[in-house]
Amino acid sequence: MERQENKRGYPENVCYSEHLKLDELKKRAEGLGNGYISKENIPPYPRPEFHVTHLKHDTGGDGLCGIKESNGFCVPGPEGPGKLLWWSLMVRPEDIQSAERRLLDQIYPDRTEEQAQMQQPFLGKFATSPAFMDSSRLGSYRFTFPLEELLTAYSQQLCSGAQPVMRVFKTVLYKQEVMHAVLVHSPANQELFSGYPLLPDDPNSVCAYRDGRFIWRPEAMCNTHSYEFVRNNNAKQLEVNKLSGDRYYVWDNVAIALHVEKGQVLKFSTEQLRENLTFCERGTPITTHPDSFDKFKDAEALVTSLWPGYPSELEHSLNIQAS
């Protein structure tokens, strides 16, 4: 693994051109002294498949003002040959419900209607990592866009109407976080990024793209492991047992990196930007400067000044844990 420092000053260990599953990542990480990924005897937890149709981009007050001024998203800082605009998967309450149903159908395909009605929700007990939280570690302001809308805008504005190309960018290991990054770029830059494999539609891959949605198969959903996943095969029920103490392990997520040339802006109307904007409470641990976070009243005032006369009040972001 290649050890480096990201633009926020955090150390990271990187494997380019691969989306490594945890078993392989453990082998690659031997000797790094990471006490989280090397842990053994983690209690059983579910391995669902999420079909994600929305992406989120979190930022602070300065970033919000820049987005409003530019009428869209660009990468600030020194100009180079090209920059990456980072987004994350937005797993919504309905996504976790459908993932739960898929997992049940996979494990107990022949369960009766009565058994299906007896089944209690369980997946939310495990969806506790920052990837599923309403809060943000990057800033108080969240833009949430339908994936199709975002990719259509990217295609029309930055790909001359062609379909964007998706590639396996990298796997990054932080202290407790594992990030699988997908690179999205214009077909005009095929040669520039040819060293990264195309994103496969493989049932065993961590992440795939199919029918207008990202298919995500997380291998570590929990911030802390407080529950044990139990299969009751006699009753054909998936159950949850509370553990006597918390267990700590890594958690994973998927990030989407949109390539933009220097000076390019992924533009949206003023109404689209405001419509897709919500407020986030401060998450932990933060991965940016504390000044990127505002109190809700201050956020309301800032948003009102940027979008005067907008008919609706600023709302809080509602993610998995709101369900």
C-alpha cells in the first residue's frame, strides 16, 4: 500500500486501481500498525446490498457561498490539469428497507407470508457508521441530488452529451475508515485514465453501477458493533441480539470522484441548488476545520441571505437513522 497525506492533512494508505474487500485489505495492511482492521472475532453482522439512487456533497459555509456564487460545483484552490469533485452515496430510509427485503429473500426465499409478517426490522441496528448518519464530518451544508440528475448534467455539460465513463479508482485505509472510490470522467479523457480498470458489474464486487443506480455491498456497516446478527432457521427469521459490550472495527463507504477540467463548473439552477440543500449536525470525528460547522440558527440566516424569498425553510438532513 502507498502511504501518503491527503489534502486535509490526514495520513492514508492507498491501493490504486483496486476495490479491495476486507480480507485482502487486511493482508495488504499487515505491518501498518492499524489496530482496527487487524481485529478478529468480530460478532456476525449482515452483508446487505444497497441500490443507491442519490448522492450527497457536504461542505462548510465558505463552500456553500462559493457554490451559490458559481451556480454549481467546482474544485477551488490552485489550478492544475484537472481536479476531482467528491460526492458520497446517500443511503435513504427506503434504501435500507429494500435492502432488508432483498437480504431476507436471499436467505429465506421460501418463507411463508405469515413468517414474512412476523419479521422485525433489523438492518437499522447495524447501519451506524458515519456513512449512514444524518450528521456530517465535512460541514453543516449538504447537497443531495438524484444520481440520474447529476450524471445527466455531467454528461451534457462536461461530456458533450456522451455517457460518462466509470472506473475503479482506489481503496483508501484510514485509521478506522475504508473508502472505495469510483472515478467518473468524460470519454474524451479515456487515455488519461486508461490505467484504471472499468467499473465492473460483478455480483462479487464492492460497488457496481447498473440501471441508473450504484449497487453497494458494504462489508462493515457499524461504527461500533453493539449487536449480533442471528439467523433463526427454524422460524425463518433474521434476528438481533444485544451484546454485553461494544466491539470496534473498521467501517466502509463509497465515494464518487467526478473529474473536472480546470475552470469547469458543474452548473445547476439557483432553484435546484436550494431545493437540494439541507442542514447537517456536526458528526464525529470531523475531517475538516471546525469553522466548517455552524449552529442551525446561523445556517438559517446564511441560507436566507443567499436565497432571499425562497418559499421553504431550511430543513435538517434526514438519512437512515431518521427511520
